[in-house]
Amino acid sequence: MNDSVYRVVELIGSSSESWEQAAQNAVKEGARTYADIRVAEVVEMDVLIEDGAVIAFRTKLRLSYKRPADGG
């Protein structure tokens, strides 16, 4: 097995539909910036409420991605 180093970032995705869709949105956006995402851990989930109704679901993810060989 090759030695590897991974970096970790936290992102919050939001959705008007569900926590799952919020997580998908965070991963999709993260993939635009970070190459080779390996794992996403759900850290926290919450909802935004307006006038007594849920208007958005939010999912905070801890994403890990493999560090490039050049150390970037």
C-alpha cells in the first residue's frame, strides 16, 4: 500500500427539498474545487425556518480528498 496524505475541508450544502439533496449539493460544489474527494462525513444537519415553516435543509459535511503528489 502506498503512503497517502489527505486534507479535510468542511462545506455546508443547502436544499429546499431534503438533507440528502443538501449533501449532494455540497459534494458537487466541493468536486469543482477539490480533486479526488474520497469520503464525506455528515457533521451536522439543520433547517431554516420562516413563519413557522421549514424553508431549507442544510447539511454540513467534512470532505476528505487526496493531497496531490506535488504537495498542493
